[in-house]
Amino acid sequence: MYDKVIAANGADADYARFQKAVILGLAGRTNEKINILQGLINKTPASAYRYDAHYEIALAYIEADKYKEAIAMLTPLTEAFDKRDLAPKAWMKIGFAHQQAGNDDKAIEAYRHVAVEYPTSEERPAALDALKSLYIEHNQPGAYAQLLKDNNISTSGDAAVDSAYYAAAETQFGAGKWQNAKQALGQYLSQYPNGVFANKAHYYKAESHYQLKEYKEALVDYDAVLNNSWSNFSEPSAKRAAIIAFNNKDYTAALNYYSKLRNTAMGAENLQAAYNGMMQSSFNLKQYETAALYADTVLSLPGADEAIVNNALSHKAKSLYNQGKQEDAFNLFKQLQSSKNPAIAAEAHYYVAEAYYKQDKLKEAEAAANTTIKNAAGNEYLVVKSFILLADILVKQKDYFNAKATLQSLVKNVKIPELKQEAAGKLEEVKAMEKKQSKVSEE
């Protein structure tokens, strides 16, 4: 039917040509479509449908990923004052083509034309969305905010800009760009300290600092999360903060954070971590009775694996020992000598050796101390303590010569100041004993 109108070459012929071209495009006959539309563009006198033809050819080029050709075909439409309604549509397609071609700066420029120059167009909301997305992707939320401000563009209140700032920052975090993320999140929190996303921003900023090993700064933001009402970020914040504080040997703070983890833990794993941390923090604070109670709690938790059980038993044994409950502690240490954890087993052997020494079972004490030295390779503290104990055993056996030799070697080689000092003190005592024995022998 359109062919009949075209053949008649009346006033509606160009309209028929244009519609036929559209139908050919829908049928997948793109080359035939372009040929007809190109004819409308080149026609003399100029066809009323020449600009519509430009637009349709551009769409065909975009579908074929020919973005450069599409932009060239669309550009005249942005300057056609007699067909001004096509200009915002053309700018939108130009922006899209630049985006697809990887030229985001040019895309932003095109979308800005729509947002600024065509305030009443149907395309403006889409242009603003595209701009927001691009500015967020490139971590430039301030540029988006400035665009809205400079052009008095009304959005859904301050929340739109709040969202843009936060989304830009979160994009950096999601990409693992920790340095950029902490800066962007800091900027968001500076702009919107009580913003809709403030709690999430504090958490992701803390995580960025953590990844950068900036633990002091991370704690500030973890605290901000924990000082707010409960959220999905409370539990992981408490866990991270507890680990940082414990590693910094700030056991009072660690105990506080592990308590918060216990109160927010949603699963068995973190509940175990909380009580385990509370036990170890209390022990390091020399709150031995409390540490022993937490150890009992850890041991009562269902699903605890062998490593957790052995660690809890070890801390309970040491807590009992430090409370003067030697017999109870000794029984636990005897049990822990067979632990699969070499460090726990070696430590248990040491305490058993010390217990035998106090019971004057010197042969058994010597054997346990030597086992400790053998199994505690890499644990200088435990090895040195065992050698000091061996020296004490030699003193009880009145073998001052070998006791003195052992202690002299420790004073010369030990790097731990408190143990070097302990060995030096004992060495002076042995020298005094040896001198006294020598005088008695002379008399």
C-alpha cells in the first residue's frame, strides 16, 4: 500500500517512504531501510522527513554497533531548529553511543545538554539518571550535586544527592579500591553525617581502613557502627574491632568488643569466637576466676571442634593454676599433654614439669622439661622457661656446676628481657650457693 502511495508521487510520498523504511527495518532488511532513508536525506527540495530519516538511520547504526557513524548521523539533529523536538532524543542517543564506545566524558557532555537545555522534555529524567549513574561510576558525586544546584534542578529532595554521594563511594568499595573508598566514604559522611546511609558508610569505611592495615582509623568507624542501634553491621563490626584490640594487647577494650559480639552473634561460630575471646582477654587481664568460667562456657557450647576445646581446657588449666588450685590444674595439664596442638601440648608438659618439681619428683620433672624443649621449637619463651626449670632441678640436686653453666648460657643468649633478668638473678644465687658449699668443704 505504501508502494502505491510512493508510485503516485503525491504529497504523502515521503511519508510513505519513511514508513516503508521503518517496516523494512522491523523485518530485518536494514540495508534497504537505510537506502530509502538516505534518499529522503539527499532529496531536493529537502524532504520534511529528512531529520526523522537521520534519526532512524542512527538507530540502525547503533544496533549494528557502528557508534561513530550513528553519532555523525545524529549530530545535525541537535542543531535543527525547525525540528527541535528531535534534539533531546538525538542527544540521548549520542550519549548512549559514546557510553557504548567507552567515552564516558563525551557521554556526560551529551546527557548534560538534555538536562540543562531541555527542561520540559520527556528525556530529561532519563538523562538525569544516566548522569547520576556515570558520576557515581567515576566517583564524582559532587559534580552531579553541582549540576543540580547550578541549574536549579528539582529532584526528590536532598535524598537524591545523598544517594549519589553514597553510591559513588560504595562503587569504589565494591571494586576493592580501598584508598578511593575510604576517601569517598569520608566525604559522604562529612556531607551527610546523619544521612540515610551513614551507618553503612561507617562500616564500609572501617573495612577499607582494615584492608589498608589502618587499624586505629578502622576502630573509629567500627565504634560508630556499634554506638548506633542494632543493624546487620553490628556483628561483623564487633568481631573486627575485638580482633584489632586483642592484637594491640588492649585486652580491656577487646573484652568489651567480644561482649558486644556475644550480644549480637546470630550464629554458633561467632558465639564461640565471642566466648573464646572473652576467655582469653580475661586471662590476659589476670582475671583468672572469670577466665575459667568463660572456659567452661566455651566447653559447654555445642559443635565446638577439638582445637577450640583444647584451647579452652588450656586456659582453664592455667587459670586454675594461677588461682592456686594446683591439683585441678595438674590433672588438666596431664590431659593436654596428648593434644594434637604442639603449642598446647608443649605448654602442658612445662606445667606438668613444674608440678613434679614442686613435688620433688625431679626425675619426672626433668623428663617433662626436656619434652617441652623438644616440642616447643619456635616458642622461645617456653624453651627458656624450661631451661630455667632444668637449672632449678640441678640446684636441688646440688649440681651447681651444670646449673651455673646452663644459666650463664641463658644470660648470654636469651633475647627476652624478663627471662634474661630471671636467669641472671638465679645465676647469682647459684654462685652464692656454690661459694658457700666450697667454704663448707674447705672447713
